[in-house]
Amino acid sequence: MSATTDTAAPVAAPRPRGGIIQSFNDSLVVAKRNIIRMTRIPEMIIFGIIQPVMFVVLFSYVFGGSISVGGSLSPAAYREFLMAGIFAQTVTFATAGAGAGIADDMHKGLIDRFRSLPMARGAVLTGRTLADLVQTALTLVVLAGVALLVGWRTHENAAKVVAGFALLLLLGYAFSWIGALIGLSVRTPEAATSGGLIWLFPLTFISNAFVPSENMPTFLRHIAEWNPFSATVQAARELFGNLPPGYPTPDAWPMQNPVLASILWSVLIIVVFRTLAVRKYRSATA
């Protein structure tokens, strides 16, 4: 009597589907999943809104009248000068949340479940960054309403104002890829949050966001004027019509051509850090 041995054939993991259209569709599915998750945890959105609102109120009423903008100490002039900086700071600080979210998914093993599906590998990260972009846009809408309440006004047509907010969101989306790379490179969400904020503070404060760059020491002024964050802030001010009369424009090329510089910086950051993040994702899930 002979014994029969059944040998189970190994099951191959599903191969990811290719193509730009399929990758786009997969990214939208992942983005929808993350947006639904945000709505089920409303405190994520609420806390994300409270902090920039506090910045608007504190900077407007604490520093308004103390900082000269274009030779004027008017609190109203400073509020209009300030808001583009607050908007830009808000979209870039979302980077920490993006990194923490991806690190949390990695920690909980969710990425391994995505890996078992026949989907484009980069769709997981693209979908996450798109969902973060939606949350950032919502925060900007609320923040703009608060800014109007404290006296901020725009002085250009609607098309330019919309273009200003579009540049801000493009910068936020670019920085979310930096957050994605950080989230994939650390072991815990807490480390991703710390790693996502520690470099943002010098980036945002060594800039023209809160004070005119000409008031800085020479070496810091050059850094501020070539800072991609400063380019977007300057572009938003121009498009909102928030540069006060007589405000001196620095000689640095990004400050002379802020809209173009903002687009170039954001596209460069997306290309570089998306490539690095997708490569890191593939090696982490190999």
C-alpha cells in the first residue's frame, strides 16, 4: 500500500496592473479610502484647522503694528502681508501628518494587504498624498474665512486669487511627498511626526513668511530669498494683491519671478521625492 503525498503548488502573488490610466484609477481608489477614513475620525480635521487659526489670530493681534512692512506699521498692512505666509505654513505643516499616516499604515501592516492586490505600486502613495491634498484644501477654505474675519482682503480679480491658492496647494502636494519618504523611512508614526516637523520650522521661519527678508542678516537673507517656501509666499502675495505700496522687491531671481519660481520648485520637489518615495516603498515591501 503506497502513501500518496499531495504537494500544494505555491500561490503566486498577483501581479500589479500597469498603464497610466490603471495607475490613476488605483490611486483614486486609495485616495477615496483615506478620505472616508478622515471623515470617520473628525478630530484629525478639527485639530488640523485649530492650529493655523491660532496662528492667524496670534500673529495678527500680537505682532500687528510691531513689524514694519513697506515702511508702514499699520496692523492692517501687516495682516495682509502675513496671510500668504500663514497659508503657506499651513499647507507645508500638513507634511508631518502625511508622513505619520504612511508610517502608521506600515506599522499596522496595511501596506502588506495592499501589496497582495493587483494594483500599481505607486498608487498607494499617490492616493495617500491626494487624500492629504483634499484635507489641506478644506483647511485653507476655513482659514481663508477666518482671515477675512480679522481683516484680510484681496485686491486682484478672482482668477488671480484662485491661482494663488492653486500655487499654495501645489506646494503642499509637493511637500507631502517629502512626508511620504519620511514616513517610509522611520519605524513609528511618532518618529514620522517629529521627523516631519523638525526641518519645517527653520524652512518656514527663515523665509519671507512673517517678516520682510530685507530685515535679516545678509547670509540668512540669501537663504530666505532662494527658499522654495518664500517663492510661493511671494507669488501668493502678488496674486492676492497683498504687497503694500513701496514694498521693495529683493533682487534675487525667485523674488523677481515668484510665480514661475514657485511652479519650478514645486515640480522639482514632486519629481525628486516621488521617485525616492516610490523606490523606498518598493524596497520596503519587497
